[in-house]
Amino acid sequence: MRLDFSGQRALVTGGANGIGRAISEALAACGAEVFVLDLERERPAERAAEFGATGFNADVTDPGSLAAAFAAAGPLDVVVANAGTVAAAALTDTTTEVWDRTLRVNLSGAFHTMKLAAEQMKPRRRGAIVLTASTNSYDGEPDLSAYNATKAGLLGLLHTGAGELGPYGIRVNAVCPGLIRTRLTTDHFSQGSLLKEYFRHIPLGRGGRPEEVANAVAFLASDLASFITGAALLIDGGQMATKFGTWNEASADFVTDHWELK
């Protein structure tokens, strides 16, 4: 079996960099005609052209901007609501501006994306929508109150969308990545002592790669997942499956950026 999106049109928000770019590239590699949406400063047209896709400037916090990009892309078979932002601050230090901005991008942006996708797909009685949620949809990681709240909110959109759109043949699923090596997490991956303690609680002993998230998104969007809707797939190396640390110095060594057994 292989994933085949030949003849299908896919749109990815926040698709010019990081996980979004990996998703866009994966769908294009599987034969889809891909439309990459991102902010102008991320140069989506230029980035998309590097792998044979089409890029549009679009801001998910602006419904008009988003609607114009959807109209330019035309009828879509796959939509990935991936655009997101994060700003770390203690609860009492989280400003109204940070709170509002995070909600506008992560939650309202996903809502507007999902709504436009559904409006396109319902008359055609088919389609797949995938949301980029997070392990933070489930846990309360410190200093990320706004981010955690928005990612938890995405699960509400996921469940409601799956229920409402299923009768129209539209599937709605989500991926929940853990710590993935991207531009936004570069600082984390440059701190060996931090990684050692963080990865102690991940059974696979390491962080993830953008393409590992992209592969899961492509699967959920494909016909191979034709009986899957309303699912939130954890892509976290087993982190959320465990309560106590998996790794310790008695049986393993931390080597650069991962744990391995002695």
C-alpha cells in the first residue's frame, strides 16, 4: 500500500516552514496539488515553488484573507489547519495581548479554516480535514496557559466537526505532536541538560522530526484512513502513555540528544 493523492487538491495553513512545510511536501510527494498558505513574511510562494506547490499570502486571523486564498485554490479534497503560534509566560505574566493573539491564531484561525473547508466540501459530499493539535491539548505544561487552552480547544472543534460533517462524507481528525525539532524549538534542542531531563519521560528517548508528523497527517487525510474520523493521534514517542520516567542512568546513557540503553 502507498499513499496516493493523485488528482486531489490539498491546502495547508502555516505551510511554509516547520511541521507545516513537512506536511505540504509529504502531500505533494504523494501526488497532490498543494496550496501553501502563510504570512507574507514567510514567503509562501517562494517556499512552495521549491517542491512544486503553489503559495498564497494569507493570515488565518483575518477571515477575509483566508477566504480569498480558499477561493484562489479552488475545490479542495484535503485541508490541514496547521498554523499556530506560542509564547511562553507564567499565568500571572501572560498579557491580554499574548492571550488574544494566541487564541486568534491557534483556535479562531483553525475554526475559520475548518469552516471554509466544510463549506467547500459539503456540496461535494467528501473531504478530509486534519487539525494540528498537541500533547498540550491534554496536559498543563507550565508557562503556556494560552497555548494549552487553544490546543485543548482544538479537540472541541475536532469532535464537533467529526459529528456534524460525517454525514456529508467529510472526515475530521487531528494530530497531537510532542516536542518536534523545528525553528520554534531550536533553543530547546540546543540545551543538552534540558533535553536529558525532558526525554527521560519519553519511551523512545528522543524528540520528533517534522516529517514524522507529516507522515501521520498524510495517512489521516488519505483513503487508507477512510473509516477514521474524530481521532486525535498522539505523535510523541510514547510520552503521554507513561506516568513515570522511562530512562535512568543505571541502565542507559544520554548521548547528545537522545537516550540509549547501555
